[in-house]
Amino acid sequence: MRTVLMVALATTAVAVPTAVAHPGNAGGPANHPATATQPVKRPVAFVVRGVVRTVDGTTITIDVTGGNRFARRALADLDPQSFDVATDDTTRFSKQGTDTATLADVAKDDRVVVIYTALRSTDTSAELAALTARRVVDIGPTPAPTPKPAS
């Protein structure tokens, strides 16, 4: 019994320093110094909802009605909630009820959803306006309110 106990203690005494001596097994920051000190900067989607006021060339001017938290934070400095959306050849358009769409299909008073991809640190409307929209989804005009049935 005494021999078995001595062998177990000797094995443990050898195994513990060996595991500690190889930091590759630990998986801690010592193995990845670049990621341990700097957070990864991934782009996020900025989703802006609004109503089209004008379409001019490659620019759409919208009255902002909402957006996700990133867009609301970036557009918080707008006094009149009007925002210019820059588009180019890489911007994808889609319109409800059609298979394909272009900038020419976007009309005044249509509701749109505009999607940008930018770093999370984008926090002003000027920084967001300097970007090109990745996607513009035209939902169509605001539907007329349905009348209440007479009671």
C-alpha cells in the first residue's frame, strides 16, 4: 500500500510541473498576445428606416423614422431628421412586389429600409453619410388607414 501511495505522489509531482511548463495547454492570453490586448473590430449593420423625400442622381434623401441601436446612436445629432443616402453601382436594391429593382424604382413618399455596414465606432451622422449604402429595400408607399366599421 505504501508503495502504491509513493508511486501516485511521484507521478503527480512529475505531471503537474510538466503541464504548467507548457503554456500551450493553458489556452490563456500568453498564447495569443495580439488578441488578448486588442479587441477585434468587426463591422456591424446600421439599419435606417425612413420615408423618401427626394431622389436625385445617386442620392436619396429620407426623413428618418427609426433604425436599430447603432443607427439611432449615429443619427442622434440630426436636428431635422432628414438624411442623405449615397448609392453607387454596388448598392443592391429591392422593391416589394418585384423581382428586380433599381434606383429608378424608388419614388417619393415610399417607405425604405437602408442598410450600411460599418465599424461599431461610427457614431455621427456625418460618418454614416460618408458611406455608401449596401442595400436599399423599398417597401412602398404608406398604406391608407382602413376606416373603422360603423357600429
